[in-house]
Amino acid sequence: MAQVQTSLLPQLSDKLFLTDGGIETTLIFHEGFHLPYFAAFDLLDNALGYEALHKYFRTYAQLAQKYEVGLILESPTWRASQDWGDKLGYSTAEMAAFNRQAIQLLQEIRDQYENKKTPMVISGCIGPRADGYNPTEFMNEPQAQDYHSAQIETFCSSPRADLVTATTMTYAEEAIGISRAAENAKIPVVISFTVETNGRLPTGQSLENAIEQVDDATNSFPLYYMINCAHPTHFETALPTAKRWSQRIHGLRANASIRSHAELDEAEELDTGNPVALAFHYQQLKTQLPSFNVLGGCCGTDHRHIEEICQVCLPLFLTAPTFF
């Protein structure tokens, strides 16, 4: 297997990189869009939706410029794998076009806003095949590799993403399949797990065991790991600083709300939490785990939360040692 080139990815440094916030909840609750199945990529199908996505990412590019930090541009393709496309009535060819168009949109943002003080990385976002909160259908590793290969290979075509990121992963076997598909496609991959209020994956597996299972099965192929779609209070006590597996976690995209996944599923109004309190938790985690350098948000967060996190955490990076 040819070695995947990762040396040009600027987030593999001691510098702060932001991500965006909760794209779907922002578009639904703040912008008034209807996103069937939480599918933000569906907005690419018309000029009004495309401009809404462009505006959304411009907001974060401008924020990164303001504070002179890096930015991971995560494509709005969390639901852009074929099972979800089938639910929306899109063909395989149409889904491939959506994934390419999403990367093209981010390239437009990068061309406009990137500079030497604000490096930008384009990531092709991959979501779970099943429900991200309460999975009821599970794949084995080969099935997951086969299913996710099509989207990953599209991200490797023209225009090409710099890496792929699998977010809201609920069990290790799917993450292993994605990692193997990425390795076959010769593109770097990041794995982001979600956890319940007890700090464990929805399957009950510990975060430690999930990360170690993926690393053991893939020869540690993922660049690093992240946690997303959970509030820091759900997992912060389960991250020992001296363990190798916790040092593999380099990113966090937390929910604004302290509610459980089940409670969020039933909520009729958006819970935006407290941006100041959320930023404090990020600060504490960064103090405990120097490897944290990719910081953003998930459900309920928007640019206000990300700016607060940036303001609070940036001083920790100005004096932080290099960890790569």
C-alpha cells in the first residue's frame, strides 16, 4: 500500500485550527431552511441554498482571519452517502455530483480567504450510514468499507479534498471500514466518535476501547481522533492525560446543550446553551490535553460559540509547545 501524504496538512502542528459550528441546526433554526433528514447537502440543488451555504462558511472564514488562526472547512456532506440519497430520491450520479460540488464550494471559500496567517484545510465530511444518535443497524468492517468507499473516492476526484473526516461515529467497526476505504483511496482520514452522557459510545463501548480497536485494526491509520455531538460534561472526566489513546484525540466539536441525545431528539426548540460556559470547558480540556488543537462546534452551536472558544483558548496556543 502506498504511503498517504500527510506532511502538508497544517493542522499537524501546535497551532489552533477552528472548525464551523452546528451547520444543520444553524440552517434550520437560524436561517429557516427545511433540511429533510438533516441533509445540508440538499441545499446545493438550487441557487438560494448554495448562497446560504456560501454565506455560512464565509462567516467562519472571516472569523479565522480576524484571529489569525487556521480553519478546517468541513463539507456539508454528513448525509451525502447513498442510503440517505435514496431516501431523498437522488441517484448515484447525482450524489457524486453533490459531493464534488460541496468540495468546490469550499475551494471557493479558501481561494477568497486563505492567507499565510490563516491556513485552510478542506475536509470531506462523512456521516454514519444509520442514525447518528440511536443506531439500530450495524455493519461489519468489510460492509462499512464497501459502503463508504464511493463517497470517499468522490472526495479524491477533482476537485479533491485534503482529507476526509468521519463524524458522529457510533461504533468502531464502521470507523474501521471508513479508515480502510480512505487508505485504499490514499487520502488521510480523521475519525470522530460521539458519546452519551456517560462518556461511552451509544453501543456502550468506552471511548478508550473504540480508539484502540480502530488503531489496532488499521495500524493507527487515522491521523487523529475527535469527539463530536456531545457536551464536554459528558466525557471530560473520562480523558486521562497520560494515556496514549487520549493523546490521539486532537479535536472537539461539542454540542451547545448538556442534554442527552434522546432529549435533543425530542426537543422542539433549539438549545444553544451558554457560549461562555462551553468555552470554559474547552479551555479546561486544552489545559489537560495539549494535543487538542482542532476546535469547533456541533448541534446548537454557531459562530458566537466558536468565537468565544477561540478567544478563551487562543492564549493557550501562543505559548504551547510543539507536539508533532
